Amino acid sequence: MRVRLASLGLCVLTSILTMAGAAQADNEFDVSVSSGKVVVTAKGQWHINKDYPWKLVSGDTKIDKSKFAMTDTQATLNGAPKGAAHLKGAVCSGDQCKPFDKEIAVP
């Protein structure tokens, strides 16, 4: 029974990690990080999804989309806390949107 549960857990974890990897939209955007500033730049025909609930989480600090400056091609956050952070956002092209979750390090 324990072996089955462990196998099932491993399968679920593998599926989640595979789906998370597929959600990375690196071909559609670039992320640059420097001294408390995070910039997401859409590539080619892709644009920033301003309606998506953008978020940066670093430790206990959560920064919502109201703190991001957004244009059609860039989402910029100034004042990001130093250290490891989790960035969540989305880019779109036509009727196709690609949300992403990305681990970043803010110097």
C-alpha cells in the first residue's frame, strides 16, 4: 500500500513539474533583474497581459500587480526586495495567452 501511494505521489509530482515547465514562456518574453528592478519584455508579436494578476513573492513580501508599471511590451517592478523571488505574469499574442511562474534572484 505504501509503495502504491509513493508511486502515485511521484507520478503526480512529475506531472506537476512537467506542466510547470511547459508554462515557462521564455521564447515569448525576456526577464531582466538588476538592483531591485524586474523587467519583463515581450518578444515579437507577444504583448504584456495587463489583466493578469501579476505578482512577485519574496519571503513574506508579496507585491501585487498595482506596483507594476505596464506598457504593451514591458512590465516593470521597481523596489523588488533582494533575494530569491517568485514572479508570476502572462504574455499574449492574438487569442493565445501564456501565463508563467518564474524563480528569479534579485541582487
